[in-house]
Amino acid sequence: MDEKRGNLLSKNRGLLTLVWMVSLFVLGGLFLSAQEGENITIGTEITAGGLEERWSEEYKLLLPGTIEKININTADQQTLEALPGVGEKIAKAIVSYREEKGLFHSIDEIVHVSGIGVKKRNQMKEFIIVE
């Protein structure tokens, strides 16, 4: 057992040395950058204002109370796709169901649409209305 462990360590010793050297090089570069007063940016730089703008646009529909509810009897496919758990396929199914069967009388009827069950209805129910 000890012989196998010894062989494994000797085979991977070069790889471990390489990982340590790269890690030290990266950490040294970060340290030197911080010493010189430079900003360290890994990835894209994000400001608080930029983050707020991004969230207000991209996630508006996911934040309760930030939008008016969507009327599933009049909403087009693109509007329906903005609902949580609804993509292109389900949005088309809602529009098709509405055209074939008529208007919804309550939000609970949306479970009759192919691809929407109770769980998905619960995800979107605070964002939809029927008028």
C-alpha cells in the first residue's frame, strides 16, 4: 500500500510543483499590483450604478412589486416569455390555447396549457392576472 502511494506521489510531484509555481506567480503579481496602488480587476469591472441598471433591466420581472401584472388573456408571446419559468415554447402554447379554447377565466386555468403544471403556475401566479 505504501509503495503505491509512493509511486503516485513521485509521478505527480512535477505537476504539484508546476501548480505551486503558477500559484506563487499569480499571487506575487496581485501583491505587486496592490502595492503600486493599481486596481485589481478580475473579469469585468462592475460599478454599483452599473449593477443597479443591469438588475433593473434584466431581473425586473423577478422582483415582486416592480412591474404591473401581465394579463394572460391579452399578452403577446414576447411578453409571456418574460414570466418566470416561461420560455418560447410555453409562451406559444399559452397563445395557442387562448386562440383555440378562448379566454382564461382565472389564473388557475393556466394549468390546462400543455407544459404548465401546478408548480409552474405557482412560480408565475404573482405576476399574472386575468381580465
